[in-house]
Amino acid sequence: MNNPLKELEALGQSVWLDDIHRGWLRDGTFGHWISEDGISGVTSNPAIFAKAIRETRDYEEAIAEGAREGLSAEPLFERMAISDVQAAADLLRPTFDATAGADGFVSLEVSPHLADDTQGSIAAARRLWRDFGRPNAMIKVPGTRAGLPAIRTLISEGININITLLFGLERYREVVDAWMSGLEDRLRDGKPIAQISSVASFFLSRIDTLVDKRLEALGGASAADLRSRAAVASARLAYVIFDQWTGSARWQRLRAAGVRPQRLLWASTSTKDPALPDTYYVEALIARQTVNTMPQTTIDAFRDHGEAAVRIHENLDDARRTVEALRDAGIDLRTVADQLEREGVKKFIEPFDELKAMLTERINAAKPR
């Protein structure tokens, strides 16, 4: 029986797991997903780690060890997170090697409190890159205004970057420019760029969640017809931008130096609206040179009943009309993107702070009496 997940690989799209769990890494579950489903990467964030630490006993020994050493919550979290992402990276190393470094990456995020701190983001990313110590590592840096110069600097230093929290086309263009500028800086310094990898993570379901609330408030048939269309329209137009810059003379000069294109990564791909198919954001955005990072429930759904076919260029005119119709209805997707970026930073900070509070409590409970 054909596995639709494996068919995505044949169509040029990588499937990454948007989750990490120490038990899966140790009991063979993640290895099975690599071999049987073609999973070729992992993304993580504070909420994912908080869930794994809160809901399992897999971290109790590490917490007790940290308590004995007198570690506080944040350095203990970093130690445990780095241990997990290193284990995942090692399991994905054969994928990385077989694709000559094109795939097989694991992402670890700088503190979300640094989203508006350029120099802090640079320092944290350098430290995580050093401590991660794997060629198939990616450090996640938010694509905020402060993140753009950090991205340029880090790319110029040869660090693989996953630019996260992208919601709008304008910011995506700026991210591409920052990435290319970092590569150009490195070339001017006479340093190689061929092994540097990057993805630009475009978030989907959060766009529809916000826009659909506004449409519901507007009411009427025309507003109802626009429901659940903003995210896919935005993503398809982002891929048009991808096609444009990969055809530019600027990119061709960089490509001649051996570097691979920065891939678009579709994030937040689980459907929040029960009226939508559970594979909605996967099936709509299958394309070459892209990544779809999915939670386990979406991976299971697509394996069971997904239909793999390249659809990214379908209905581009409709995508443009959708953006125009939303604007006519008073919903400007640039403003939506700005709001979602701010909310996204907050949604990463809150679980990060909750995680630190939980770890502080467990550290105190584990300290020798």
C-alpha cells in the first residue's frame, strides 16, 4: 500500500515532525517514522518541550541531576532540550548524509524573550549552535524587525537558521533579503556558503483563525464565502515570491557558489476549524523545495487518507482575488500579519515562562533534604 507521506518526498516536499519527545527518541518510535514515513526533520518550541516534560516521566532523572548540581530552570531546560535535539539530529544524520546536507535538520529555538533583541538573539543563537554541535542543526530565530539583522549576521557566520513566525508577504521578502545579504557578506569575506541551510517558516492556521473571527463579526454571504481562504491564499502568493527570487540574477550568483535555496516551510498546519478537512493545509500547499512541519495527528491523518499532488500553483488568480476581497471587507492582511507576529511572540513567551516555573518547582522538590 502506498504511503502518501512518502509520495510527498517524491514531489519535492519534505515532511518534518512538529514535536519532540524523549521517549520516542529512545524507544525506536522516531526511527520508525523516519524509515516508514520518510520523516526528514524536526521542529521544536517551548510549548512542545513543556508538554513533553509535564506529561511524561522521561525527564525526572535529568531534573534530579540538575537539582543536585544547583542548576536553575533555564539552564536546566537548555541542557535537556539540547540533549533531545542532539539525539534527534543523530537519528536524522543518515538522511542528512544521503541528501548531501539538503535535509535531515532539527530546529532549536532561542528564548522567545529575545524576539525584539537583536544582539541578544545573536549571542543566544551562537551559544546554542556551539552547544548543539551538529551539522544538521538549525537555530530558530523569529522573523521580527529585530530578528532581521540577527538573521543576516548569523547566516554570515555560517549558522543554519530557521526563521520562524512569518505571517505576511512583506516580511517574507525582508527575510529573503536578510538571508541573501548574510550569504553575500560571507562571500565577500572569502568564506564558503555551500553548506549553509535555511528555511522560512510561514504560519498558516493562525491566519485563518484570526481572519475568520473578523469575517464572522462582519456577517453576510460574501464574508462567509471568504472563510478559511486567507492562509492558503497568502501561502500560495509567498510561493510566487519564492519563484521570483529563485529566478533572479542575485540568486543565480549565490547559487553559482553552491548554496541551496532557502525553502519555505509551512507551519501551524493542523486545522483548527472542525469544518475543514484535517489535511486541508497539507494538500493545498504541496510543492517542490518546501517543507511541511506537522504535528503527529496531522501526520497520522495524511498517512491514512491524504492525497499527494502538487497544487501550489492552483487558483493563483483566486488567491489574489481573495486578498483583494478581504481588503475590500476592511481586513488588510498586512495588519493581520503584524498582529499575529506580536501574538505569536506572546504565545511562545507564555509557555516558556510556564515551563521555567514548572521546572523551578520540580527542582525544589528534587533537591536533597
